[in-house]
Amino acid sequence: MQATVTDAGNLRTTLTIAYTAQEVASRRAAALKQLSQEVKLPGFRPGKVSTSLVEKRYGEAATSHTIEQLSDEGLKKAVAENKLHPIGQITTDSVDRSSGGLTIVVSFEVRPAITLPEAKDLSVTRESVAVADAELDEQLKGLCRRAGTMGALHDGETIVEDDSITVSGTISVDGAEVRKLHDFNHLVGGYPFFGKAPADVVALLKDKKVGEAVTFTTTLPASFTPAEHANKEGAVAITIQAANRLRAAEANDDLAKKVGAPSLDALKEMMKVRLQATKDNSQRTKQVNELTEQLLAKVDCPLPPTLLAASLKDAAENAERTITGQNLTGEAADKARADAKTEAEASLKRFIVLDALAEKLNIQVDRQDLEDQIRMASGQTGRKPEEIAKQLQTSGRTQQVVHEIREAKAIETLLDLVLGGETATAKG
């Protein structure tokens, strides 16, 4: 096989792959021999079908298989040997089978040659993420609230925010009663009360006890029933029938044992470790995003015109669907179109730069990486891993997921290099 690479200009390459007649004949003969071992024909034992009969019946199929096989092999070999980086669609320009040989001409856009900054020339923000005592106390209070019990208000207690109340009463519009309330439940301060804002409800019921009456006026909500009185001014008169309060559990060893810790001190340590992990992960995510933005800003990256045109076309079509679906007009519609164009260009640049970064750092994605990603998706969605894997394979999205994993590993690796360099600098 011989391969000739020709620069077609503007990030496009033409690749000519040529096989001699002898190479084609040898590969075709091998295909026929393989078929003779596999096909089943009446009157012949498996593997005993003559090559001449296979030639007569399956000759064209063998030729097509040979051309396809040689084309794929030649393309992969030529790309690897010439260190080409095809991007986007590979177009077959011509296939010549004259003289018994095979010459295939393909063309494609290539990833532009870009210069990536070194890790030492990049930096990320490093903040203190140590867990403060106040944060741990708040976490523990939250646990105590969740482990608390609901009970009626004690004698002398008044209504406060987060109490659950039951009321009876009436709602009137223009002096006429339009609705009766009986055993109507409401969480004080949790949401509006017949159009009254949560904070106003808290203030209204402050210092009120079970059995007391409360009156107020309000603009009834749009969802009010009967619907003909929605959005009108209404007079609400209620009596508090009952009130219950969630009383937090006491932070002690008994609470700790209920949630699987041997003691309160051990529970606090477990909570501190989890909180620290959450803060560390949050900072890591911010640093990844910061580093990605910084990397993209530093790299000058021309965009392959054909691939860019396809990306812009898809973005424009999506933008028009959004505009139609949301009934956008004027400046809002223009902004949606401009944003779609900007996002498409940024997305293509990100794809090219992170692909180059992954190659520079020799990032590989193995089966374990893909299985880990599928298991994580399973945990997030509740679906079985094998179901997700099958869907990826059926939809043809497996390679897309592999590429996303490779991108993520590349930027994570670069971040480790940046943080390691900063640490070394600080120590030095």
C-alpha cells in the first residue's frame, strides 16, 4: 500500500491510498477462502465447499468486502503513519479499480495545529475550604430537625414560622361569602396563604394561640376557587383550630446511634469528613471550569470551515425552534440567534483544544472508565447499568461518551499538573 497526502488548503487534506493488483488479488483470495469455510450449501459438508463454487456465488460480495476492508485499513494506517488528525466527515472522492488494483481518494478537514500553554503558565484560584465549627453546628442542627417529632403546641406557646396549623373560617368578596374553610391545613411561612405572602402570614400569626380568631384582607390568587373570584380582593376570617410543631431531636449519643454512629463525637467526625469532601469537590469543580476557560482564552484556534458551517446550521435550527416554542420576537429573538452562534463556535473550539490537550497528555480511555461512567449514571437515574450500556450502543452514542470521558480526564490531569506546579513553587 502507498499513501499520498496532499494539502487541499484551509485545514483540508486529500489522502490517496493505492494498492497494487497483487495486493487486491491476495486479499480477495483470502476472503473467498474464508467464505468457503463458513458458507453452508446443499450437498456439501461444512468447510468442504469448493473455492470455484464460492467464487461463482459470492464473488461480487467478496470483492465488495475486500474493497471495504482495504479502504478502512489503508485509511487508519495512513492517518497514523502521517500523524493526521481528521475532524468531521471523511468524504470518499473516488474509487478506481482499473488494472486490477485499487486507488481510493478521500478528503477531510484536519484539526488545526495549535500551541497549548504549559502547566506552569496556568493558574487557578485556591481558597481555604476548611470546615468551620459553625458549619458543622448547622449541619448537626439540620440533622436534629430532620430527626425531630411533630407534636401539638404546649400550653402558652404561640404560632411561629414552620408550625403546621389547621383552620376553619370563611372567605368573602364584596361582603358576600364565597367559600367556607374547615380543617384547612397550612404550613406557616412555607408558601402563600390565599394570596398573602409567606412573610406576611408569619407576622400576622405572631403571638396567636390555638382557638384565636384572625382576620385580614388579601388579593385572592389566580388559582383560587371558585374561579370567578380569582384575583379579586377578599376578606378572610379564620379560627385556629389546632397547631403542631416539629421539635428537633436532642444532639446526643442516642441520636448518633439511630443514624449509625457509635457516639455523638463519632457522628460529628463523620459529618465533618462528608462536609469537607463536599467543599473539596465544589472547589475542584470551580477550578476545572476556571482552568478550562483560561486554557481556551490562551489558545488561538482557527476553526475548520466545513465543520463550523455544519455546527452553525444545527445551532441556527435549534435557535429557531426555541424562538418558535417561546414565542420570542424582536431583540429577544435576535439575542437567541446570536447566543446560539456564539455557543456553537465556542463548543467547536473547546472540542478541538481539549482533543489536542488529551493527545499531548497521552490520555487514554479504557473499558473500566466507560463502565465507571455507566455505573455513575445508573446511580443518578436509578436505571440498571446494562440498560444504559445497551441504549448507548443502540443509539450510537458510546463513542461520544468515550470522548467526553477523555476530555474530562485531560482537564483533570492538567489541573493536577497546575496545582502540583503551584505547590512546588510555594515550597521552593
